[in-house]
Amino acid sequence: MKRLFLGLFLLCAMLTVTAQEKNAVIENMIKEATENSQLENLGHELLDVIGPRLVGTPEMKQAHDWAVATYEKWGIPAENQQYGEWKAWQRGISHIDMVSPRIQSLDGMQLAWSPSTGPKGITAEVITLPTVKDSMEFKNWLKNAKGKFVMISEYQITGRPDYNWEEFATPESFEKMKKDRDSLSKNFQDNMRRTGYNSRSIIEALENVGAVGIVSSYWSKGFGANKIFASRTKKIPTIDLELEDYGMLYRLAEYGDKPKIKVVAESKDLGVAPTFNTVAQIKGSEKPDEYVILSAHFDSWDGATGATDNGTGTLVMMEAMRLLKKFYPNPKRTILVGHWGSEEQGLNGSRAFVEDHPEMIENIQAVFNQDNGTGRVVNMNGAGFLHSYEYLTRWLSAAPKEITKHIETHFPGSPSGGGSDNASFVAAGAPAFNLSSLNWSYWNYTWHTNRDTYDKIVFDDVRSNAILTAILAYMASEDDTKVSTEKIILPVSERTGKQLEWPTQRSPERKGGLD
């Protein structure tokens, strides 16, 4: 009996010591993240010094090399893993000026992969698309585009976002504005259909008849915010103007004032560049062939510096890895971080990783992905894995209440079919969970816009996310059991009447922008 009591005492003592050690790891990570955060420094180096990270650009490769060097400085082995190639291009100086009927510098920039004007630039009249009754009338008009800059975006009657109208306008004025705006938008779309083209194919038609450039404006429905995507021209430049200047030029053209602009949009076509994922790992000590994966895409569009899409996700994962290496250097399972390339063009980096490492998929304990902005994590769901409630709830319980009190959970949730890199893993059957963030006006003001810069980062929230991620990785690694990957039976679609199917694994684009 004494031996039995002694055995029970020793077992309880061991469990107590283990719990204390685990708590010590968590408490040390929280203390380090709070008192010695590296987030601001990392953000400065990545966003201010390196800048935007468009796939195929020298800056993207510079960012990959910087990440490898940073991890190695922390004692974490890292490498750039090539998975394909992309059109190589580098942005140069953009300067846009109205030179008639008066002089004014305009706010705008060339779109990604735009052909260059050369340093001397191009000066020409700006015209709008005509209102036509059918495609034949438009075909006859096309010759008028020769030698001109052509404006292809619809005119916006207000540069004030709806929330501003709602706050200050009378209800009658607000409703009238929305009715007028909807009518103009419908007229623009109907007219586009009558030309025989759509918003993409009309660009090629204009280029083929000798237009000297394309002028667009993709307003993001926020003050001063435009979305900046890719040029679709082969030989002539494409520029995006902010709403205010686009509207002014549009009115001048429509009133017959024949505005002229000078566009200097320098860039370099550099041929073909390799595309990479940056992968770093802390090797597991007991189960090295099982994996906890931290996930964030590394690339960005280049209207700004990609601070909240996805600089903040990148910083979260880097800081979490730093904390884990410092206070949990010998994890039970291997903790791997993936900084994926070319997410913005179709989850290409993560899809390539999943496709190239099939031996890892069934051995993944969990993937934690963060993408959608600077806000603190406020939502997690079980991604359609039947037993996710059991283990995710247990792991979350180790995080401080001041973090978890903001998080709403949904179990078993549903599998993501796209949107961010967690979907690449879910499609292959691996338990991957998105750490979904508070909005902070993400969709209007920073998502793919010219305003996605360092100053939009809320570092208190990002610090909270780094702590949460480090704790989740720690708990997933330490878990005594391998998690269940049993999937739910998906419901019948209300739209089609057919049972929904689990997303299927898709191959990445490995030769992008080269056609």
C-alpha cells in the first residue's frame, strides 16, 4: 500500500512539474513578446526597406533572402524552395501630369507588369469611351483611339464613401445619390456590352488600333483608396488614377476641353524569374516526422507596401517562430513555417508545397494561417473536421483570457475552398485553420490598395496574434495524440439541390505571366 501511495505521489509530482514547465514556456513567450517585441523592427525592414513584394520582382527575391537571413540569425534553419517561374518585372518611376488645359500633377501609378513609357514619357490627349447603340458603331469609332490615352473605367459621381453620406446627408439626399449612382453604373455596363467587348477584351482592342495608353480607376470605396492590380496591355502603359483626378479628367473630356496628360511610367521587363517559398523549421525531438505548420503568404500587390496583406501575417509567424525557438527549442513535433509566394495569383506557393510534399500531408498535426489584415484574431472555425472542437478548444484554453475573450469559434465549421493558403492544405485533407482578424476597414482601405502601408498596422493586435499563434503551435506540438482528420458530411446546397463536396486539391501555376 505504501508503494502504491508512493507511486501515485510521484506520478502527481511529475504531472505537476510537467504542467509547471508548460506554463513556464507560455509565460516566458508572453513576457518576451510583451517586453521585447521585434514586430516593429521586422515591419520596418520588410515594409519600409524592402517594400512591396510582387511575384517575379527583384524585391520579392530580396524579401525571401531577408527572411532566410533573419531566421538563421535566430538559429532557425531556413531555405528558399523554388517551385516555378514568373514573368520578371521591376517597377520604376511613375509621374503623371495634366499639361492642358492647365498644369497639374496627378495622383496615380502604373499597374503591375505594365509596359514602360521610357524616361521621356508619352504626351497625348485623353478621351472617354463613346456611348454606342451597337458593336458596329463602336467598331467604326475605334479609329478615334489612335494616338490617345483612353479612359476605360466608369465615372464615379461621389468620392465620399457611403458611411460618410449616411452620417451627414439627409436620408432623401443619400437615397437619391445611390439611385443616381446605380443608374450610371448600369448605363456604363450596358454600354460596355453594346460595344461587343468586356472590361478586359476592350483593352486589347484599344491597343491594337493604336491607343498610346490605358487610363483606369478602380476606386476602393474609401477616401483616397484605389485597388492596384495587373496591367493587361502588351506594349502600351496602363495607369490607375485616384478617383479625384480620374473624375476631373473625365469631366474635362466629356465637356470637350480636350485634356492632355504626360505619363512617365518607367519599368523593366527582366525576362523570367524563379518563384520561391521560404520555409524554416524547428526540428521535432520526439516526433520529427509530424508537423505543426505556421502559414502566411509572403507576396503582395504593389500599389503600396503590402502591410496588412500580408505583411502583418508574415510578422505574426516570424515573431511566433522567434518565441518558440527561444523558449521551446526542442519541440515534440517539428514546427515549420511557410512564407508562400504568389498567393495573390491563386495560392500558387502553398499549392506547390502541398503538391511537392505529399508525404507530409497525413502527418500534419495542424496548420495555422493568418492573412486578412492587422486586427486581433476574432474568429476561428473547425474547417469541417468533425472532432476539431475537442483539440482546438483545448489548445485555445492555454492562451490568456484577454486574447481568447475576443475569439468566436464555430465547430465543426466548413472547409475553405479558397481565399487564403489554409485552403491548399484543407483540400488535401490536412487540418488547417484560419486565424481570422478584426476588420479595421480592411476591405475598403488596405486590401490590395495604394494605402496598405506600415502606418496602418495596429501593433497591439499583431502582438496579440503572435502570442496566440506561438501558444497554439506549442500546444499542438505537445499534444499527446495525433489529431483526428475525420471530415464532416457536407450539407445539400440550397442553390443546386446537390450535396456539397469537399474541395479538391489543385495544382499551382508554375509558369506565370509568360504567355
